[in-house]
Amino acid sequence: MKASKKFKSFSWRSVIILVAPFTIVYLAFLVYPTIRVITLSFTNADIAGRGKFIGIANYVHLIHDPLFWGSLWHTIYFILLTVVPNTAVGLVFALMVIRLKRLRNFTMALVFLPYILPVSVVTQVFLWVMDSNYGIVNFLLGTKINWFQDVNWAMPSVAFVTIWWTVGFNILLFIAGLRAIPPEYYEAASLEGAGEGFRAFRYITWPQLWPVTSLVLVLQLIAQWQIFNQVYLLTNGGPFNSTIVVLQHMYIEAFQRYRGGYASTISIALFVLILITSGLQLKLLRGRGNV
Amino acid sequence: MKRKRFSLFSAIVTLATVIVALAWIFPLYWALNTALSVDTQTIKIPPVWFPHPMIFDSFVYVIKNTSIARWYFNSVFSSVAIVVAVLFITMMCAYAISQIRFPGRHILFIIFLAGFMVPAATNVVPLFMFLNKMNMVNTYWGLILPQLVSPVAVVIYKQFFDQMPPELTDAAHMDGAGELRLLFTIFFPLNLGVTWALAIVLFIWSWNNFFWPFIIISSTPMMTIPVGITQVQSWYGIAYPRVMASAVLAALPTAILYLIFQKRVAQGVAVTAGIK
């Protein structure tokens, strides 16, 4: 706590008027559902919330549910295909864009534009561009691949679309990070003949940029655990359920099979996975950041 | 000699960067090309690279034969309502936490910060049940209310309000100005820049939000644009020009907003990301 400023008198009435609206919204639509999802996970409630306490039966079921383990693996596969590649692509783009002068704003606008589009616009465009018969991608590659319904290509294709859509965000953060590196570092290094090229990157840019890199990695990891929209819109979990992800499994249980209790259990599992990974990752990244 | 070689290298990298950026945006060009073309032209091999003849029939068809006008209204209405309401309630809340020394303000702020840990997606089941009980499924209330939870805006406003000089409030308090008046006549105009950046980012977020509208809205006339345009596809099979026309229409508002306010969008996205 900071040293006390001069104490000012205040009226509870004005405090409540100011604080109440957001606090009520916060309690009703964030705190309450967070608590409720825990209690629901121990019931056999339907999607209207009617049901009775059944102990840990949902959790036992979860552990023996092949669809859950399948969806978990697909989600992890998606994370592997997106988080690090998207960060790498973003960093390379940022390094390319930042050295531009007159064309910088124009180039940045081009690569950032996809990020501000609704997900369904992106998926509609790519369902057409990567269409198996008339898609321009197949024409250019001279192939006839059914990208989103091919067992081998479906998930990598979804990952590719995701990178195309969101890399602008990473570029933006990397450019902000690159700008914050004091130019004196490079000047000092150039006296020793290492002001440019790979050595400058290795010994100045990369370590200086690490806080941003770790932020980008953590933000993406947290977001990609919750992957649903692109998968649902591009492959709808297919072919043969090979791309069903955890959140889609939850969606199916809740809104197609009307099992609100069990869907809550899946939510808790996802919540815990996100907490563990973000906690672990923050710790790991902090450790390296201290070097 | 060495210098000349270097600048040639530099020119090549510049050229490569621009080419990659143009290739990156090519799918959007292709969507526009398709939307402006005659259907039979879009499935020709080799493809027709420019709309020839350029027609707007697909746009006219989509506007006339789908609920896209209604979806547009729903999206504009809900997004504007969300932006205005979020800015209003978070600004008030942040002002109180930052400027009024009431007991419990630190705890309140920490509780709001804890909200960042809760992933939005994992709460949808109880949220749906709750709104179902309140008869808010397929209503604007159901669409809007859960999207008002935006602790990130409270945090950003608080940071800015914390930097305001204390003399400002002292003097105003002497004059007997109430807290609400102080907020709206002094703090709000002095922090207009943040409000702008936040407003644009919040607008883009709520306009683009897919998951929640997808869960809470099932009736076609109540859908927002991003959910609605996925219906166009199922109605018309492979009539790609119409699908692309609806996609272009859906993309237009945020794209235009971005092209006009490029700097503010970048600023807003960077600020909110740094806080999360």
C-alpha cells in the first residue's frame, strides 16, 4: 500500500452509484457462472439446469470417454500446429516490415487486415479459396485436394487459416517490442562489427524481445485451448470426427445431447488445462526472461 | 562496392516483403473478385483473374433474398449498445477505484483482475441456463448482457485515471462538485484518447464475436452478421458469388473502421493485449 495521501471524505452513495453497474454485471455474468459450472459438473442436469447431484460420476465418465481423449489430442495437435509457427511467422514478418520506410504502413495494413475480420468471413473465404474442385489454391498447386475433409490435411488446413487470420496481432506486438529496443545497443554492437545480421539478432534482438515473445506465446496458447469457431465452420469436426476439439465436444454434449452437467465437467477440465498450462508457461518463460 | 551490394540486398528484401504481404491479402481479393463475377465465370479453369464483366447481382441477390439487412441491424445495434454501455460502466467503476479512497477498493480491483483467468468459453453452459431461465434466449438482452463483462476496460481506465494530478480533484472538490460531475466534466474529456481506442477495439470485438451469439441465438431474424452469413452457405450450396458477396458485406464495417483508424486500432489492440 502506498503512503497515505491526504484522506478525503467520501459518500458511500456516490461510490455505490459508480461501482454498482459494472460490479453487478460482473457478478451475474462472470462470477455466478464460474461457480455454477463447478456445481453443475457434479449433477446430471439437462440444458435447462434441472437435475440431481450424482457425485463424481461425470468425472469418472470423462476419464473413460474416448471422445474426450480424442478431442483433447486434436486440440493439442492444433496447438502444436499454430502456437509456435504463428509466433515464428509473426516475428519474421515484423522483422521484414519494420525495416520498411515509406511502404511500412501500407504493408502493415495488408497483413493486419485479416485479424479484424469476423471468423466466419475468414472461413467462408477459405472454403471457397481452398475448394476441392474450383478453388484457386488447388489450381495454383496443380492439385485436387479436399483440404478440409481429408484426414491428413484437415487440421493443418484449419491451422493454416488460423495463422493467416491472426498473425497480424503477433506482428503488431513484435513491432511494438522491436521499437522499444534502444538503438544504442545496435550502435554499440556495430563498433564490434555485430550491429547487423544474424549476430545482432542473436545477441540483441532476441533476448531484448523475449518478454514480448513470451507474451505472444502465452496469449496464443490460452486462446488456442479454446479453439472452436474455425474448426466448427471449416470441418465441423470431420472427417470421421478427426478434428473434433474439446470445446466442440462440450458444445455437442450441451446443445445437441442436452447434457448440461456433463458438458460442465468438460468445461472444468478445459479450465484446469488452461490454468495449468498458463501457470507453467508463465513460470518457464519468466525463468528464461531473467537470463 | 560493399555498400552498393548491401543496398541491392535491401531492395530485394523490401520487394520480397511487399510481395509476401500482397500474397497474404490475395484470398480477400479473390473473394471480392468472385463476388463481382457471373457464377459461370467463377468456376472456369483456368480462372478469370478480374471480374469481367463486373456485376453487382450477387450483392443485390443477397440483400433481397436473405435476412442480411436484419442481421446488419442486429449487429450494429448490439455492438453499439455494448460499446456505449461498457465504456460507461467501466469508466465509472474505474473512477471510483482510482479516485475515491473507500475501504475495499483494493479487494474489488483484485476480484476484477481475477476475472482474466476465467476463459470466456468455459462458462457458456451455466450462462445459457441462466439466460434461458430469464427468457432471454433469442433476445437482444441475452445477446448483449454477457458481453458487458469487460474487466480489461476497468484496468485500462484505472491506469489512466491514476496518472491524473491529484490537485485536479482537490480543487474541484473544494468547489463542491460531485463525483459524477467530476468524472464527466474533467476525467472523461481529459482521457478521450483512451476512450476512442477502447471504443474501436470493443466495437471490433463485439462485431466479430461469434461464439456467444452462436450459442444464444437460434432464430434467423435475431442473428448477428457473423452467425447469419454462415446460413447463406447452407441455403445456396455452391453458389460462391453470393456467399462471397455476403462475406464482403459482413467484413465491410470493421475493415473500413480499420482503414480509417489504423493507428487507433493498433494502439487499442496493443494496449488491451499488454494487460491481458
